Amino acid sequence: MGDRGTGRGRGRGKRGERGAWGGSKNEQKITTPRDGFWAWNTTGPGRNPQREVERVSAPPVAKKEGKNKPGERKFAEACQKIQESVERYLERHDLVQDTDEDEDEDDLEEGAIIDRVYQSYGQGADGRTQQYLQEAVKSGTLVCLICIDGIKRLDPIWNCGECYSSFHIQCIQKWAKDSIFQMSEVQVDSALDPRAVQSMSNLSWCCPKCRSQYSQRAIPTRYLCFCGKATDPKFDPWLPPHSCGEICGRKLKPLCGHSCLLLCHPGPCPPCPKNVSNSCHCGQQPPKTRRCSTKTWSCGQPCGHTLSCGQHSCQEPCHPEDCSPCPRKSMQPCSCGASTQLRECAQPVWHCDKVCNKQHSCGHHYCQQVCHKGKCGPCPSSGLRTCPCGKTSHTLPCTQEIPSCGDTCGKELACGVHLCAERCHKGACPTCLQFRVKQCHCGAREKETACSKELVCELKCKNLRDCGRHTCSRKCCVGDCPRCEQQCGRTLGCRTHRCGSRCHQGPCYPCSITHTLTCRCGKTSITVPCGIHKTARPPRCSQPCRRPPDCHHPERKKHKCHQGACPPCSMVCGLELSCGHKCPHSCHHAVPVKVVDNKKRAGPWEPIVAPHIEIQKQPCPPCQVPVPTTCFGHHETPDWPCSDLRPYSCGRKCGRELACTNHTCQRECHTVEGAPDSVKAGTSCAPCEALCSKPRPEGCTHECGKPCHPGKCSACKQLVKTKCHCTLTFLYLACHSFTSGTSEQKEAMQSCKNQCNKLVSCGHRCSKECHSGPCSEAQDCHKRVTIRCACKRLRKEYPCPLVTSGKVKLECDGICAIKLEEKRKAQEEEERKKLEEEQARQRKEVEEFERKLEGRKHRRRNRHQMEPEVEPSLWQKQSRLLLGAAIVVALAGFTFYLLTSDD
């Protein structure tokens, strides 16, 4: 709702976030460290930024066999995509800047409209009238207080004649009808009274802002211009919205006889610009020609008119209206003249406290009045007088009292029902002492009680008061419930304040509080109703920003007035560093820094401090100007940043030749002292503490063991552990003898002199001693091998070469055949016994099955005795025999299968 109240809407909220100092970011730069990317920058706050889109030249891509490398091709594609993206961004940015330029032109047109309205006015524009006119011309400044929505240029409106506020015509019509309906509902109970009917016809409604009263006939039914001459005025871009463009012509206020000369306009008419001749307030000076709106003037001389005291003259400067009371003091007598006091001349009449006490004309009584003027008057006890009850009259001297008539008093008592029963008496009648049945005020209870006492019941009235929200709650109420005196207290449409009126029916009046929104510099301001001042955007100001800089620079870069913080200073720092160079970085004197409180809380009762932004002064970065610097060992002379300029070690090894002539100094780059030249080590170099690392003779793996020395090393005396040729025995040989011997000597040294443990093709061990190379042949084997016949009963040993060559074979004899026959018969007998046992078991199972089957048939026969017997068929008769034969055949086949599988 707040966005609609400002007339901007949510659709244009993004423009407000683009920087408050001109709609663009101040000196933004996007660059890339690699070639082939796009770079863009914008400058110039408060106007269209000048954009320079430059293509950074890419290095030539090397070609190999007519094709680009895959990495370079992908890099080129990425560059092309970035280029297209930047172009699209700049197009959108240009559209936004064009929109800002159009709005600036609208501001110029609004100024032209205001000048056109005032073209027939003789003098400068009136401030109040000009404010209403600017609010009507500017889009989004007029707000309907009923619906809290913006009034657009084409919306039909109604204007209050007193406060000049504008409302949607539909909203004010509904407001007026609802107000009249709510007031008429209050008078429904008295609708039968003619006076009430007449008052209902005279009900009025009021303006939602100024509460000015309007009759029912004044409810707007047509959309009129500001001056009321034209119906449904058409929108003209060269005129204020809702204006007919004709001369206003309304009578000017205060009434001077002249009419408004402006074109049809909102708000009050300006002061009258006509020239008239008029004298000063006191009339002592001759008339002067002045503007009609300021025709009354003061000459500045003393007024001179006689004051109300009749003694002194007015000494105030020439002034309008009546003179003030006389400020002087004088001695003033009282009304009776008995006392005199120093009093103000403006209050000459006063009374003292003395009783008059003058004798009346009767000569017997005295005047009892206090300090009065004139005669005292006749004696109050003289003339025609009546008795106390008033029934008898007497004319007696003032010295005699009127006697009582003796009749009953007969005056009506205070109860209003009974009469006084006492005899004629002086003074007030006594209280009524009679009893009667009385009804309470509300008529709900009856009771016999003293006539002088009022009967009030304890029932509380349940009727609602005129507000329709609270009950009457008075005891014994007669129906004339009082008006609700409680405060309404309902939240108004602004959602900030509450209704302070007396509790009422219907909607509350809109909040009458207004807020003035100003720009940061205060030169431009707008007035908005309460409720939208928090969401409404401050007015745009074209004045330059006047805030002093936060940094050390004498002034900021020029930009327009804006809300929020100024953009960070983008100028070069330029402060002189301790080394003498100037800081080349962007200004860092006032930098927003996020501050996080990492202090541990003492307990959960302590509040959590949220991170906040603070403006802090950052120190200048270290100086980065390159300065040539040489390391300790004079290995290199690179360019170092000025802030890091100091003696340093390059990290390399010293590298100077030590006294052993075999090694160099291994210390990290250091200062060399006492060196004869640039190659030899000095006294500050580390001495050689390593063992001898010279290369050993071929085959020797042992170290020299002596400290690093010049010249050749001595012969190695270490023992070498090695295996023999057959790898069964470890041999310990002198290193120098073994490494320096010939191949035949090494062959002999590595032999353990035992038989070779390797197997030949026949499966027996080699017949040679421990040797290298191939073993002996199978035909040279001297082992004997055992041979058996086919039945494994006969055996005999033969030389290994004969067996491997297949020349020897052992045949079975007759005994072997007899043994085989006996074995076969024993197996057949055993199989026969197994078959008989199997057949016996099967017969037993068949008999058991038949027994169970017979038992079933017997039970079935007893159950069906009446059924005729049926002769069994041939199959039923022979089923047992066939079943047994099938079982025997199956067993025989299984047995045959077992015998054949064993063979």
C-alpha cells in the first residue's frame, strides 16, 4: 500500500537501488588479468556515464598442422560469450539512463506548466498555492486519504472547498453515504417523532480531513474541474491534471470584490494582485496605493485613540482592530465610595466588603446590601403581605409580623403526590411520611416504600450506547442511555496512530497528521499523509551534494543530492609514505568495515551483539615501488617492493668450494667473510663434516668410512655374504678379492663343493657338484627304478635310462590270472546277496500295502451293505501280480546299472 501511496509502485523500485547519486555506479571498473576479455568502465556521476568498451588484443594463437589447440579454442569461445554478455548489459543500462533523462525533461515540463498557470498573475507565485499545484502536477504525490491509494492524472476526483484535499469521487461518495447511514441508525428509535424525521432529513456529512460539514445535497455526483465550470475535464499534458484550462474566476478570500486570475488550479486562490488606495489603521496618514491583498497597513506612529478609561490615549503603534485595555494604574473608589485602592484603569468598577447599613424610609430597618450604588430602595417588610400558606392577605406596618391563619398548609410536598397536612407554618414543609407502591425508574420492579424515597433497582441496562460497541451498564436506566464517553482507540488507516475521538459508529476519520519528506540537503520537500511516510521515497533533488568528504581530500567528486551514504571516494590516495613515495591506491580513509563482536558472553542473559558496519580509516597498503636488492651471497639482484626492502637471503645454497675440494658450502645464502675469492669458502662458511662419498670400485657396495679426504680410497676389507650356485649355502668372501677376481675365480669361489640339488628330466638330482650353467643329461643318471605288472602283484628294479626310454616292460603270469578270477566271483556273490535282501524288503512293503488296502475295503463294504456286489475286472484281479512284477523288473535294472558302472 505504501508503494501505491507514493505513485511509484513496486515495478520501479530497482531504479532506486542503482545508486542514489545519479543513477549509476561511480567509477566502476571490471577488468580481467587475461587477454581476450572485455573491460568496461563508467564515469560521470549524475549524468549518462561515458562507456568505453575496448577489446583487449589476444596473442596470436599458435597453429599446429592447420588446427588450433583445444585449450586456446575454448578460451576464444569464452571470450566471445563474455563480449556478448557485456553488450547486452550495456544495452539495458542505456535504456535505464534514457528513462532518467526523460524524467528530467518531465521536470522541465512541470515547470513550464506552473509558469503557464501563473502567466496572468501579476506577481510572484504564492507559496501555498504553488505547493498544491506542484503536488497535482507531479506524479505520485496526491494520495486519497480514504483508500490510501495514489490519485492518478486520469482518475475522477472531488476537492474539499475548505482544506482543498483531493479524493477519488467513488471514495467520497461512499464515505458520505456511510456517514449519513451511521447517523440515521442512531435516530431509528425516534423515527416516529416528526421532529426526528425532519432532523434525519437534515443530516450532514463531513470532509475526511478537515471535518467541514456538507449537506446531503452536496454529495458529489459529477466529476468537476477545480473551479467547477467544466464537467469531466479531459487531460491535457500542457495543463495541470483535472483542470479545464479556463480562468478560475472564484471570489478571493478575504472577500475584496475581486476574482482569481489564475487558470483553473488546485488549492486556495493566491492573494489578490489588484492595486487599491487605502489609509493606515489609525487614519493619521494619507491613503497609499497598495496590493489589494495587503491593503491594510500600519504607519508605525502611536495610535492616539482615547482608551476605555476615558483618561489616557493609546500609545501602541498604528494597529488594526480595537485598542488594548489601558495598562496604567490609578486610585479608584469602590461603588459605595467608602474605600479607595490603586487599581488598573481598565477595571474602574469594584466592590468593597462593607454592608450598606443605611436606614430605610420606614425609620426602623436598615439596608443589608453590600457596597452598592444609588438608593437603597423601600423596606422589604412593608406593603401587602400574606400568611405563610398564602391563603390570607394582610396590610400591616413593617414592625408587625403576619400571623398564621390556622388552616391546613395544603402545599404540595416534594414527592409531588401528597399535600402538606401541617397547620399554616413558616419555613419549608416537612418530608412526606406516607407509604405507597412505587415503580422503579426502568419499570422492572415495584415495591411499597416511603413516598419521599426514590425506588432504584439493581438491574443494569444492557442496551448499547450510541457507539454500538459498549453497553450502558447504568442501574435502573429509563432508556435515555448517555452518550459513550470512552475513547475510540481503534487503529487508523495509517496503522500508527489511534482514533482519539469519542467512541462512535462507522469508520474512523483518516489520520490528520502529515509528514514532510525532504531530500538530504533539505532544498526539496514534499508533504505526504501519515501511513505512507515510511515507504514513500524522498523527493528527487537536482542540487549538488553538499556533504563534506569523509577522507583527507578537500572535496568529493561532484554528484547530485541523494539519500544514504555518499559513494566511496575513488580518487587516488596520494598520501606520502614513510619511504618517500606516494600511495597510488584508491582512497581508503573512510572504508565500511563489518565489525563482529567475538567476546564470549558471561551467560544467556547477556544480549547477543549483532555484526554492524563501521566506517574506519584503513592504513595505506605497503609501498609496491620496485627497488633492486642483492641477496647476502650475491647470487641474484631482483626488484623488490619498497616496503619489503631489507637484506635478505635468496634461499639458495651458498655453493662455495670447501677445503676438502669435494663439497660446497650447504648453508643457506649468508654473508661470506674471509674468502680469498668469489669461489673459495670463507670463515663464515660451514666446514665439511660428511664422510667420504667418493665412488667405490665396480661391485663394491661399502662406504669408505673415513672423513671426507682428497685422493683415492684404500682397498675394501669387508666380507660379502652371497649364496652358492645351488642357493643352499651362504658363503662369506672378501670384498676386494671377489670384486677384483676373474670370472673363473669368481665361479670357483661361489661353489660349495656339494652335489647339485637340481632335478633333471628323469626326476632325479643332477650328478655334478655345485655348479653354474646346465645340469647333466638324463642318460647319465645312475638311479634304479621299480617296475610293476598290470595287476600290481609283480615288481622289479631296472636302470633309470632303460625305463625312461621304454625298453623295459613287466608282464603278468598265470598266478595273476587265478587271483583275478577269484576276486570276480567274490564280487558276484556279494551282489547276489544284496539283490535278495532288496527283494525281501520289497515283498514286505507290498504285503503291508495290501493289508492296509484290505482294511479300507472292509470298512467300505460295511458302509455300503445295501449296494449290489460287482464282480472285479481282470485288471483288478491281476493288479497285485503286475505291480510285483514291475517292482522286480525295476530292481533288476537298477542292479545291472550298478554292476556295469563298477566295471
